[in-house]
Amino acid sequence: MRALILGHALDPTANAAAAALHQRGGWQVIRHDIAGLAGARWHQRLAADGVITTRIETADGDIGACDVVLNRLGSAQALAFPGWSPVDRAYGQAEWLALLLSWLIALGGRVIGAPAGSELCGPANRPWLWMAAAARAGLVVHPGGATTSIRQFPPPRGSAERPELLAAAASAGPGDRATGHAAAVVAQCELLLVGDAVFGGVDPGPAVRAAALALAAAQRTPLLALTLAQAVDDPQWRFVAADAAPVVAEGAPLAALADLLQARAA
Amino acid sequence: MILFAGIPSESPIALAIAAAEQLGLPHVVLNQRHAAHCQLRLDWGDAGLSGAITIGGSPIDLGSITGIYARMNDVGVLPEHRARGRAPPDAAALHRAQALCGLFDDLLEVFPGCVVNRPSAMGSNMSKPGQAQAITAHGLKTPSTLITNDSEAVRAFQAEHGRIIYKSISAVRSIVHEWQPGTDLAAVARLPTQFQAMVPGVNIRTHVVGDAVFASAIASDAIDYRYGERQGHETQMQATELPPEIAERCIALTRALGLVMSGIDLKRTPDGEFYCFEVNPSPAYSYFEEMAGQPISSTLARLLAGVT
């Protein structure tokens, strides 16, 4: 079987997954970063009825249709286009992003780390989108908020700063400012989801585990790290944040990732 | 109450506001040029989202808003945030506007009512061939397409299809041009380029607003009618009807892309087939409303107000 692992040469998850597949045997593992992809010869054909084929000729042969892909690609802005004007460079990056998205979308379920929206390895949701998605999936969301003026809309008493709930922090004038905030936390834990497996130092209970898996399924990402928290006088584990491109580089989570790659390739 | 957000003088926003006024639908306008003077609060609690917005007056509870139509611009390009002569831009005002607009974008994503359109739903516009896969999945044809950085493949594609055009595949707008055999292809080796079989027929710009479909047939001799008049071609437009199954596919495609409103570029061939070129998630519908007399803005205003 052929696995294509996309990502930076120093990406720990990409490196660990490649090593794990080599160790299992029976795999041809091909590595490429975004610059390597941009150096290949591309032919993508889309027929009127929707049949799409992509041939990507590299030194490793045609990598357009491997059995499985672990995608850890970052931004197309990593493509430098030396000697190009800033306008042309931005255009080149936008066009490469479009082509890479199209190819990865067409591969469907063979990609772990599938693109979402305009993100190559998504979903890279803003915190508010994750909160809404988590609530839809059945997780209880840790209370939080943001205000562009603490003078006009002050945060609740006793709340803690949570700057990431505001995309751009700013002073709102003398004695005023914009800020994000959240209810104070007494305990916090991390969950790591790899396929159907849930790893973490704390067991938040079956209902939370099921809702976490439902969130991953709704976001179409088999890899998901969740941050949960308990507020004062509340034993309930509540959703705080998520990361759809977590580091999975050792132990049982890495073995689960190798299993997942094997299952997707089958 | 409807919340309109953007530059009120921009035609699509202006028409929608005028329609709300004409229909007597309550509304407020967040003028992005005044963003530094508006305030917004969002909270997520056990009951979900709550919050308020201040637009030059008392706070408006977000719970009283039925729908939002937003056409927000990059804050940095607005005149009040540019340098004036030798004076640098007012950094504090720029940061205040960025904080407001950033949080407003978050509101657009999580507001429980009707939003035209949510920023995350704009994603398909970043990859036209990726969007084309959604188009064909909904039963609409797209032109035969090749994206390549191999000049020999371009020549073979032209030999296969005859007349072919080329254009961008990203959200960066490009003018559609016909590729003439013999033209230098050196640039193709530097960047993969999209070529498509030229489809003959009549362009039909279709706007979907909720469950409503407005199709406008465009008569133009230009390869790209959007730039026809600039190139000396006359453009005429009139309202037309789509076959019901094509209209239904346009509605289903719009929903599948997470959009409430879309501008879909179709072409009807001489033998009656329909091809779909792309879906615009932030359509400047006003041009088509004014040229073809389509009641798009009033339909949009009713939808946002929750009025049938």
C-alpha cells in the first residue's frame, strides 16, 4: 500500500506516522511538503459529468491517487516564488491553494486531515465557531464572551481573561478596552480523539466522550484535541477549545493513527 | 429587526435597505465606516448565544434581530484608516475598528437566525475546481476542464476541444480569455493554469435567495460579459425562467454550500443543456436587479425579516 504524508519535514506527527508505517511493513511511504508539491507536474481533469482525475508527476512517480493521505499541510503562503512581485506572489499562492484544495477534496475519505472551507488541513475554526459546533454536538460549553468596550459592556465579575475570544484586541479609548473573558476554571483536561478512540488523563464520562466523537464526526476530522474545563462549584466537564490538527507522535494515540491510516487505505 | 452591515452606499446594501424601507420592515444599519464608534458584546452561556450591539444609540439586544445581511470590507482599505499626506493612519481607531469587525465576523458565524452569508460558507469560492465538484454532485454540468503546468497537455486539450478559454481558479477575479493556438505557454510552466472547453450559448446569471430563484439571460458577444462593455460589446439582460429541475438544483447547491443567497453563473447551450461555471457566495445582485428588473432585494429583505 502507498501512503502519502504531506507536511513540513519537521512536523512531528508526519514523522511519527511515517516511522510507524515503515515499522509495520508492507507500506511505501512518500513524503512531500508544499514546496515539493509545487515542484511537480500537475494534470487535473474535470469532465462535464464530474469525473475528476489528478496526475501529479514527481520523482516518486504519480502521487495523485495514493491509497491513503495523511495531510498536515499548512498555508500556501509558505510558497515563496522568489523574484515575483508581491501581487504576483499573492496570486500564485491563491492559485496553488485552490488547486491543492481541489485535489484533496477529490480524494474524499482517503485523506486524514481533509480540507475544510478554505483551509488546507481544516477545520481551523475561530473559537466561537468551535463553541457553537460543540454545543450542537451535545457538549456543554464553558461560559465565555467578548466585548469591544469593557466600559459599556463589562465582563461578569470574577471572570478570567480569554483573549482568543476576540479576533483583534484593542484599546477602546482612555480607560476602556476590548477583551475576551471566560468563567474562572478550577480544573482543566485534554482529550485526544484518533478515529473512534479517546485518549486523556481524565475520564470525563461516557456522555462527554460520545459528544466529543460527535463533534469530530460533524467536523469531518478523525483527529481532534479538545480542552475541557470545570468551573467553580460545577463538576460538569465543559468544552473550552478544540484543535483539528493535534500532535499525535507517540504511544497508543500513534498506534491508533497507524490503524486509522491502514483502515482508510483498505 | 433586520441588521444590515457594510457600506450603506454600496449598491447591493443600498438596494436591500431601500427595499426594507419600502416594505416597512424594521431595520438598523451598521455602517462599517463608523465601526470605531460602535460597540458589540457576545456571550455564550448555558442558554446559548446572547449579546448586544450599539450603533450610535442605546444597545440593541441581539435577540431582537431576525436576520443579518453583511457585505463587510477589509478594514485597512477604508479611507479613514489610510495615511493622509504625511500623517500616518490613526492606529488606535484602526485597532478599534478591527476589534469590532473581527467580533462581528464571529457573530455572523454563530448568530442563530438568518445570515446572508456566513463567512465560513465563503470557503468554496477559494477553489473553483473544488466548488465544481459540489456543482456536479448536484446534477449540474461543468465545462470540461484541465488545470496544468504542462504546456504539451494544454495543446492536446485544445486539439481535443477546439476553442478553449483560460481563467483563474482562486477567489482572485480574472477576465476570461480565449486561448489561441500558437500563443506562448511559458507562463503555464510557472503556475498551473485552468483551461476549459468553450461552451456556446446564452449566459444566465441566477440568483438564489432562500427558496426563490431569479434568472437573468444576458445577451453579449463578449467572451466574458462582465467586461463586455469595456471591450466595446453591448450587453443586454432580461428576466427568464429556468426549467424547474435546474432551478431546484441551484437551490440545493446553494444550501449544500452553506449559503442562503448565491449568484450562479449558468449557460444554456443551443441544444438546451445547462452548464454551471461557478457559484458566487457574495453576489453583487444589484446590477442584475436593475438591468433585468428582478425583485431580488425585496425578496432578500422579507427573508431577513422572517416575512413570507
